[in-house]
Amino acid sequence: MRPTWTVLALLSLTSMMMTSTVASAAQPLDCASCRERCQNRSYPDNARPDLRSGGLVHRSPEARAAFEAGVSVDPGLGGTDARRAVDAYKQAVLIDGDNAPYRNHLAAALLATGLHQEAIYNLEKATALVPTEPKYIVNLGYAWHRAGDEQRALVWYMRALIMDPRDDRARLFAGHALVQLGMPDEATLEFRRVLLTDPDNAAARAALSRLGKPVPMLTSPPMLEDGPATTGARGSTIP
């Protein structure tokens, strides 16, 4: 009987934690240095919080108006004023504090203004309100990354993967965190696992390239002016 993805994720988590413990005992992590590297910057490939609005329900016209005012200026959604977005989202949360998407959007805007701990607080609220939503859990891990705590970020990413082993975003961010923690071999495994479910994932492919690891060939042949290329017997793409 083949192991399920959930079992594989649990085995992966156990392996990582054991490796991390041994590595830490042999050579303690420089946490201050890690915080200095991570604070106020994102992972590669323009990584950012997930602001997809699945599950969004407006329970008050006033809250909706405030939320939509925030969306209109939110840099994460094409706007240009993170501080105005924060103010608008805070007004929405003040009216409806039990709305997880409101808090998720507020947290992303707070991260854009450098208010990491306040962002973490709101994402903790969001995950408490909807504990089965991996998006909020991954965003919480990302907020901890921005606050400079990569180990805690990794814990949240792995928690999301236990809930949904096919969450490529959680696995990709876990790989980035492992790179930051000085664990390139473990990071390579996570990036390759992303490619198992999404062979053309550009971010995972770029991450492997940055680590100097072999990058599998694209499964989709490049598009030419006259249509798609054909694939040779050896798997090489030819016109």
C-alpha cells in the first residue's frame, strides 16, 4: 500500500526537525544574524501574503465600505498607499472583528508598512477564527519570516503542509525558510517536492537554480509562432 501525501508530509516534518536539532547542537544558529537578514524583506520571486478573498462575507454595509476602501489603495492589490489601506482595514475590523479575511488583509498591509508584530497578532486571530484555512497559516509563517524568526516561520509552514500536503505555496516557503536557516539540502528536497505536483513551477525551478542544483526539464514544450514544439524520443524539445 502506497503512503498517502499526509503520511509523507509527517515523515518529512519529523526528518527536518531531527536534522535541525542535530545541526543546532553541533553549530548553534545565529538568531540575531538571521533576524537581521530576514527583517523587512521578502523571499525571492516576489513572494507575498495570499490575499485571495475566498470565504469573504460582509456582515455589515459599513464594514464592507471600509474594507473596499482599503482594497482600492492596497499595494498588494495594485494600489499605492499601504498606510491608508491599514487605516481602512482597521475600521472594517473595528466593526467586524470576527471577520478572518478582514484581518488577513489588514495583516498584509501592516507587513507592507513594517508593523510585523501587529500583523502577526491579526493573523493569529484569523487562524483562530478559521483554523482549517491553510492560507492564513502560511501567511502567519510569512509574517514571522518578516519579523526575523525563520524557525517559527518554518513551524507554521509545516503545520500548513500537515493540513494540506499539496499546498505548493506552503512547501515553497518552507524551502525558502530552510535556505535562510542554512539547510540547503533539506530546502532542495522541498523545492523538488513542489515540482512533483507542479513540474512547471517557476519559483521552485528558480530556487533550485540559485542553489546550484539540477533543474528538471519543463514538461510543457515552449510555444513557437506556428504552435507548440514537438518532443523528441529522448525528452529533448525540438522545433
